Amino acid sequence: MTDKEEVKYLTEEEQQALLEKYDPEAGTRKLTGYLGYIVFFGLLAFSLFQLYTAVFGVFTAQIQRTVHLGFALSLIFLLFPANKKKKQKGKLQVAWYDVLLAILSIGVGAYWPIFFQDLVMSVGRLDTLDFVVGLLAIILVLEATRRTVGLPIMVIAIVFLLYGIFGQYMPGFLSHRGLSLERTVQTMFFTTEGILGTPLAVSSTFIFLFLLFGSFLIRTGVGQYFNDLSIAIAGRSIGGPAKVAIFSSALQGTISGSSVANVVTSGAFTIPMMKNLGYNKNFAGAVEASASTGGQLMPPIMGAAAFLMVEFIGNGITYWDIAKAAVIPAVLYFAGIWIMTHFEAKRLGLRGLTKEEMPSRREVFGKIYLLIPIIAIVVLLMSNITVTHAALYSILISIVVGFINKATRMKWMDIIYALVDGARTALGVAAATAAAGIIVGIVTKTGLGLKLANGLVDLAGGLLIPTLMLTMLAALVLGMGSPTTANYVITSTIAAPAMILLGVADLPAHLFVFYFGIIADITPPVALAAFAAAGVSGGEPIRTGIISSKLAIAAFIIPYMFVLSPELLMIDTTWTEVIWVVFTAMTGMIAIGAGVIGFWMRKMHWLERIISGIVGLLLIYPERVSDITGLIMFVVLLALQYVWKRDKDSTPKLSAQA
């Protein structure tokens, strides 16, 4: 039974309502009048400042980061209401206290540039004004974080602050001398170990420019082109619309750092198509949610946390090293979803799109030039130029590419709006990274990272697999209430070191927590991407989340595999070995997909499904004996499926659906 009668496409207003419900960063005021102009030109100035420093070089660390922070905080208080439940129809008035907070934020942002020499010469000694400004900076960051990315990350930051101040009262290995309030304020705002630490440093340089690049791509129509290209490539295949959703969301992930935003914008188009074809509404929502969430795992642009990873790992690791290492796991992730939607379509007897439902392939492939900026950024990241310049050149290339066709040509106002939109998307990231800096500062000052790493290893009995499982749970729980950026900062600070203590290399350890922080978006009970997809499909949120987790099963398996065997990350391996690893892993995903869906060439018995899952695990694990064993078992399973399918009437009882 299908739910064709419920099929409808969401209007722009309905899409915005969904975004505001599930994505805190989308719930902004619709300002008009002089305040609207102030915010508009404030956002424009924010982007111009970042472009200026990208072209002519960044300022001294404290100045670059506080100016970036001042722009972000002041704009957040004008754009994001303190209480979204009091939203008026159509627009929100700016309260007097929000204007006051915005002015104070400008003061905080200007403090280091104005008093730079005095602050450097004071060598950490704070006078009364310094203390007040530093304390105010902490409060403003916490409140801005609550407004833009939600309450959980603010609470976590406060808990860490309290731990820093009252550490002497903590039990056991968590105990430390305790930091005075003055020392805490000094660390948070007058060193580069707290709010002005590495997370905000990355936000004020790399991340902003890549968000700006995404904004320019959207202005050239790349987002819509991804949908058209996906239909042209995958639309005619079995269960075509689901594969369109996967392909489109993987591409959208290169320009969107938000799982929820990706679900709503792409899903508003793909989910009704899937339902219209015959997919169950929960399954349709789950396909979009799992594919959209995986967008942050797909190189070349993998979300803000990937840029933080470069700084946190250090040791000469470049962004290209991380992107290259993430290729095979990302391909396996999307291949797993693709395979399972294919088997589900075969189980339901679904078709692809008809020729009449397809766009003109000639027109679609005639616009293939729109992908040039994305190809360019890959090439640039592979070269020896800096990440900052790679992003800057890619922005310029996207503008030039837009001139190829009149329909995509950017006028001056289009460029200005792209700058404004890019700055707007950076506000939540700036707040989240500033709050994450608070956490990192406390961890650094108290030695909590090493204490928790040792405690985690002790709790796991010194064994790697239990340590990985505890780390996974920590990342999933934190990810349910935190944006990916903050989640990665916390888990890479307190959980990744536990794996490193047990001999895991830095890159696999950091990618492990990165993966599970992202997958939290589709892991019940709090699965925001799945809930947003259910809002589009009309399905049940929890049910959609459960199916999303099943479709994304590769993301729960592959991180364990690349920790145990880094060949999956193309570390210390040859191209011959890489080809073999990809072949066996893809074969393994076919077996796992069939086992999860319960259909291959025919319906599968529960015992077949279990065996199929085991075969898949043997093949994904990159080790010669397990690969050969898995391949032999795979061929046997495939042969049985083929033989029993040829004669349905003589199919044994084993083939009954579980």
C-alpha cells in the first residue's frame, strides 16, 4: 500500500517553518526599516573584513579573533530573538536589551584592537575593566550560543566552567586545585587558550571563507542544478527518486554544513517524488535524512569540524590529507544507502521515472560547467597553496563560471547578497566555536583531557573495542544536543586521546569521533535531521529515525574498521591495495544491504539475513583472510539467490520472509 494520496510539495513558507522548528540557526528575525539596513550592512562588512584579511593577511591572533567575534555576537543579538516562542506573525521586534547586548558585543570585539599594547604589556595581570570585559565576553558568548545553536551546548560550557572553578570539590581523579574566577576570566578572554583559542581561530579564517564559497555557489544556481543532474543520472533506474535523493544530497553536502537545512531544501523536492513512486513515507523521509546527514562526510568540503581537525591533529596534517582519507568511507556510506534503496525498490516492485518525467539530458549536461568551482577547489586543495587561498580562488572562479550563461550570471547585487548570506551562515559557527573554546580552555588548564582519557581506558579494561564503544556512545549523546563543530571539539579533546593512548593513530581517532558526532543527527531518540524529514514526508519522527539509522548502518561499522585497519583511509598503502579494499568493501555493502532490507533477488529468511550481514563485515574489514572467506561466502549466497529465484514455485521454506 502506498501513500500517494498524501503527496504534496512544500511551499517556501512551509520549508522555512520546518527549518525554524528543527534548526536553531534558521530562526532569525525578519528585520525591516533602519535596523534591517544596519544588519544588512553589518553582515556585508563582516564578509568584507574576512575577505580583506584573506587577501592581505590576517591580523595578530587576538585582534583577528576578537573582531570576528564582535561582528558575530552583535549581529546574533539583533537577528536571533531571546525567546523564539514569542515570535510575532511575519516579523520580530528587537527588544531594547538585544540592542544593548549588541552594543556591548561591539565593545568586547573592539577591546583587544584598542588596548592591544596595554594588554600585551600587562602580562596576564587584569585590572577592573579587563575583568569586567572578560566576564562580559563569557556571558555574551554563552547567550549567543544558546540563541543560535541551542541550550545543550551552553549548558555543557557552563558545566565545564563550574568544573574549572570548583574542581577541588570533585571526587577522585576528577579533582584539581580549582581556578579562581579572575584566573578563569583571564584564560577565557586574555589568552589564546579559551574563547580566542583554536576553534575560533579556524572560524575566523578557513571556515568563514568556505561558507562564503557555498553562498556564491548557491547564487549561481548550483543547488538546483544538483537536483537536475541527479535526476538525469539516476532518475530512470529502479526506484529512481530515492537514488536521486542520495546523489543530490551527497552533492548538496559540498555546499551545506547543516544536515537539517540539507534535508529541508533537498527533501522538499525528493521526498514527494519518492512517495509518488510508491515508497513508504517513513522510508522516503529516512532516505533523505540519512543521505543529507552524510553530506558532511563527503569530501572535498566536509563541514566546519574538518577544518578544526587540521589544527587539532597538527603534525603536518593538511586538509587534503583529511579529505583524501575520508573518500573511501564516504563512498561506502552513500553506496550502502544506494544499495538498500535499490533492494527496497525491488522488494516493492517499483519502477524508475518515465521519459516524460525526466528533464532534458541535453540541457542538464549542457550546464555541467557549473561544477567547475567544485572541481577547482579539489585541485587547489591538492596543490601546495594554503586552504585560505584555495577558498578565495574558488569564490572568484564561481563568479567567473556564472558569466558563462546569462541565466547564472551574477550582477553586482547578486555578489553583495552572496556576501551577506555567507556572513549570516557563519554566525552560528562563530558562536559554537567560541563556546567550544571555553571547553577547550578548561580542559587545558585542569588537565581534564588526560584524566578522562585514562578514566575511559580504565573503564574499558584497557581494551580497544570497549573503548571505541564508549567513545561512540559519548559522541552520539553529545551530538544529540550539540552542533557537529562543538561535538567534535569536546570528543576530540576528551575521548580521542583515550584511543590514542591505546595505540590508535591520530587521524583514525579523530575521524572516528567526527563520524559519530555527525551520525547523531539521525540517531533516535533525538534525531533532528530525521525529525525534519518526517515533517516533510508526513511520517512518524521516531520511526523515520530508526529507518535512517538502518540505512546509515555503514556509518556505524566503517569507523571501527578504519581504526582497526587504517588501509580504508588510504594510510600507508598502495593503489593496488586501495583498489582491492574498495572492491571488497563495496561487495560487503551489497551483502549488508541485502541483509538489512531482507531482499536480494528474492525475499530472504532471517538466517540468510544474518549470514549476509556477517559476510558483509568480513568483506569490509581490510584483511586478506577475511576478504577471501567473505568472497567465497558471498558467491555461495549469490548463487543460491539466483538458483532459487529461477524457480519460485520450488523455492524452499528458507526463502520465506522473516
